[in-house]
Amino acid sequence: MCDQSGRREGKAMQSRSGEQLIYSESFQKLIREKKRFILPATISFLIFYFALPLSITWFPQFMNRPFYHFLTYAWVFAIMQFVMVWTIGFLYYMKAKSFDHKAEEIRKEMEQQGYSS
């Protein structure tokens, strides 16, 4: 029974340290930075993604016009979606490195304050 109470105390300690982490200024700043990147990237992607089927529906003559030889504007737009996905993926990969670095700093800061991970 003593072991169970010890586990309960450990879980309570983790819960308190989790709450401490969530409300810390450095963690809140990290979350704001992530939202500042992820939200515009997601909105931009969704607008670009839905623009193709809407453009084909609303402007079929334009989208079927040749862009270069046999390649139509619809195909160019579709190919650009692949480019956009890879670009956003690469940008997130690069940005995630800084997010990970900041998260590690926050973890170290919490450990210095006596909270276990």
C-alpha cells in the first residue's frame, strides 16, 4: 500500500509540475510562436488547395487554356500544389528545429526549479 501512495504522490507532483509548465511565461511564448507559424501556413494551404477545384468549376475556359504547349493552367496549378506542400513541409521542418530548441530550454528551466520531467 505504501508503494501505491508513493505513486499517487509522484503523479500529484507530475500534475503540479505540468500545471507549472503550462502556465509558465516561456511555455506560453513557445505556444504563441508555434501558432503564429502554423495557423497562417494552414490557412494559406487550405485556400490554395480549394482554389483549384473552385477555379476549374467557375473558370473552366481559362483553366483549360494552354499555358505552355499542351500543359494547361489547371495542370500548372495542380503541380504548384505539390511545390507548396513541399515548401510548407520544409519551412516547418526548419522552424521545428527552433521550437525543439526552445522546448528543451524550457525543460531544463523546469528541472532547475526542481520539477521532474
